Amino acid sequence: MTNIPGMSKAYDSISTEMCTATKEIFGDKNDFDRNGGMKAMSDALGRGMVLVMSLWDDHDQNMLWLDSTYPKDKTSPGGPRGSCSTDSGNPDQLESQYPNSYVKYGEIKVGEIGSTYGSNASYQDEAVLQLYQ
């Protein structure tokens, strides 16, 4: 169930109504709806998608939108997004201090929902991907 202060009700699934309510509470533009919402997402999933993973940084917002407070002065719902400091994530600092950064992805499972975990797991071969900077 969602637990967002100020939201008129809690939701137990992702729906158009839930997405609209969340955007309103967070004070965000509803780009999801403007771009076709759930129907467009369903159509895209029906055409097939490719999982893409990468190691990258953000010279515009220092990745604060991911795990800090963004915008930095927004304390209402939608602003705080994680525990990282608003002074963190400076790409110039990260690139100079960690020039040989890399990430290793593993145990990626592909299968029907609910089939990739537990004692009866039946999924395609595990994929291990590596990305080196």
C-alpha cells in the first residue's frame, strides 16, 4: 500500500489513478499521462523491451533526484527521496576521485512473474554483465 502524506487514499497497485494522485501530491508535471499513460506503457511492453543498465553520472542535478532531496529546498512529499546529502554526487569530483569505476551486474533472471525465485524457480540461464569505465 502506498504511504504518501496528503494523499486521499492508499493504493495497492500501479494505476492511472495512483499515478495521477502521486504527481498531484508531489507537485510534478504529469508527463506520464501526457505521454499516453498506462495504455502507452502497455502497448510498449507488448512490442517488447530491452533491459539496459549502465554506470553514469548527472552533470545537471548530481543524481539528487535519485536518492537525496530534489529540488534541494523541497521538503514536502516528492522532495526527500533518500538519505544522501544534497552536497553529494558531484560528477567532476566522482570522475576525478574514481577514474577506474566499474559495475558488475549478476543474477539477472528472466521469466514469468513469480517464477524466478523460491524453491520452484524456473528461469532462463543467469546473465552476468560487466560494464567497465
